[in-house]
Amino acid sequence: MHAPPWKFVDRIVETTADSARAEKCVNIDDPLGCSALILIEALAQTAAALGTSERGVHQGYLAAVSNFQFFRSPLPGERVELCASRTQTLGTLQRFLGEARVDGTLIAQGELTFALHPSPPT
């Protein structure tokens, strides 16, 4: 579980079997701003909201980031809608299409691949 300042999702809006929607409100006081890398991590955290009901408690490792395009950075005061949709599953590997939008306008998109493993018993 991520905690500030490494938690880049303010709230999960909706989850379905294969997608999740979340929000990030960009604040002028954000210590790390909202760069391209922060958008990728926020989309990864959005994708991580999936799968707990089907896999139980697990650890996910971001294994690959590919085909990302960045059209602009969000500005302080803007709300970023983060969407992650599962597009492929192969064993413990899962690929997602991630999209970030501000007021319905696409600002970033790309693919995220995760390797999932069961969490060790505590």
C-alpha cells in the first residue's frame, strides 16, 4: 500500500471486472508536482485497484511501461481522471491500457504490464 508522498491517487471512483477509474487532484503544494513519471505511477496505482477480489491479497510489480504518449502536464487545480483497463492476461502477467484525462481531454496514454504474486502469509 502506498502512502504520501508516494500515493498519487486521491480516490477510486469505480472498479469493474476489467477496469478501474480514479481521480488525482493536482495541488500546487504537491511535493513532486505532476510530471510524466507521476502520471505513470498514478495509472499504475489505479490498475492495482483491480484483482483483489479474484486473486485475494497479492503483490504486484510494475514490469514494463510501453507506448506512452504525453500530450500535456496537468496544472495545479485540475482534476485528472485516471482509467486503467485490463487488455491481456497471461498467467501472472497482466497488461493494462492506461489513460489520463483532464476535463475529458486525453493528456497521456500507454500500456502497463504487471507481474502478480501472492503475498506471503503474515
